[in-house]
Amino acid sequence: MDQFQERMKDEDVIFHYTNSLVALENILFHRKLRFSPLRNMNDPRESQYWFFGNSVKVDDISRKKELHLGMYLNEIRADKYKVSCFCVKKVLEGSKSEILSADPECYGWNRMRMWAQYADSFRGVCIALSAAAIKTRIKDQLGEDTLLIGNYVTYLPDYYQHDLALRRIVDIDLIGDEDVDLRQSAEASIKENLERFFLTKPIDFRDEGEYRIVVHDPDEKFEYLDISKCIRGVLLGYQCHNVYHDIVRNLCDELGVECRQHRWVAGRMTLLKLCYRLGKGSDRELGESG
């Protein structure tokens, strides 16, 4: 039995797909993982401006306050929380946990769509990490009181109705009170709806089986997390060039983790040890470990 592949099935292990340059020059070399604001996401639902408000008629003063509150909500939502995205086997649909695929051999590391879409068409890298270790490291780096959530993304069959209700979290009666601090009200509204803002996506994305870790960053100073003790393995796409193999092996030796290469063998995906070079123009497989 391949003990490495068995360890990759642990529910605590989450997978980050990226291209070779980002993986080798940044994540593995510096041993740091980037957390990005929603403003930098490619999903327009997350990165673009939301209009917050109610459909009821209000006076001009309340409307002005409503608009200001909406600006604060957008600023906090898009800039004051940082996100890092991973792939897992499971997804959540509503409150029900489901297996992403009927294939019992579908895991976070052998997801064809993820290799093709995020790992440079199988030329990139998939880094296996411990979700629990990442959360612990965030607390170590930012403090025990840091607000963070880590969970599976829920995929919404009708995200429009969900977002419509979310855009109406503005309390007209509340903002009519002159003593209310609009920024504090916006911060409280975001905190009360963290999972609805950060852990929901349209059902079109469900094949990604995404897991997210979200960190509150009110001062906008947090960007990179030291993950030197969080990495559990490094996987290369089957088209990742051999020129990177020695570099990856050296980095993995320094980190004390194993590295493998994703390959298609006998009609299924598996993880093999890396090639080594026998001579000019010649490679040989070390084979699957056991």
C-alpha cells in the first residue's frame, strides 16, 4: 500500500493548485502562502461593487446614510478580509455534505479540472497542506483573538435570491438614528454574515470542491502566512518539466516532506516518485512507492 497516497486522503489535508513559477519561486522557496482580498478574485460576484439597500421608499437623509453604509459594507467585505482557496474531496450543498464524485477514487489531488484550470494545464504544482496547522499558524502569527473561519464552500442553485436577501441587511430604522456609527454597523453586519459572504458560490463552481480559510484583516497588513510547518506533500502535474525535479526535491528535503508526480497509469490517476536523469536525453521512472 502506498502510504503517501493514504496520507493524502486525510480529511485534514487540503490542496492548493498553482503554476510552477508561483509554487517554486514563491510558496515553496519562501515557505509562505498568500491570502488575498475578495477584490482580487476573478469571480465578479466577489470582486465587484454590491449595492446594499432596501426597496422601500425612505427620506433623503436615510437614503444618504444607506449609501454611506453600503460603501462601508463594500470596503470591509472586499478589503478587510483575506482569503486563501483550496480543493478538497467534499462539497456542501445546503447543510448536507456530499461526495463530489461517485468515483470512490476521486480525491483532492487527482482532480482533472483543477490541474487543467489552475495548475497550468497539468504543467503546474499541487501543494498538500494541513487545514488545522494553517489555522494554528494564523493564530500564532496574528494573535489568538484573530477572527478566522475555515470551511467548505456551499454552492447555491439560486444565488441571485440569496444575494438579494444579503444586500438587504441594511436596517433603515437603525441608520435613521443619528447616534449610530455607520462603520461599526457595517462591521457588525459583515461579522454576522461571514459564511454567507465568503463561503457561498454559484452552483456552476461546484466541481471545484473548494475549501476556504478567511481571515479578518482590519488594518490590511496581513498578506503572507508562514506555512513551513503546514505542508504535507508536493505534487507535480504529469507535464511539469523535468528541469524542475531537482529543485522540487531539494525544497522538499528542506521542508521534510515527500514529492510525487501525478501520472495517468492503467486508466487511473496515481502519484509516482519523480524521474531521475540517466544520461543525455534519457529519463527513467523510479516507479510507484509502497
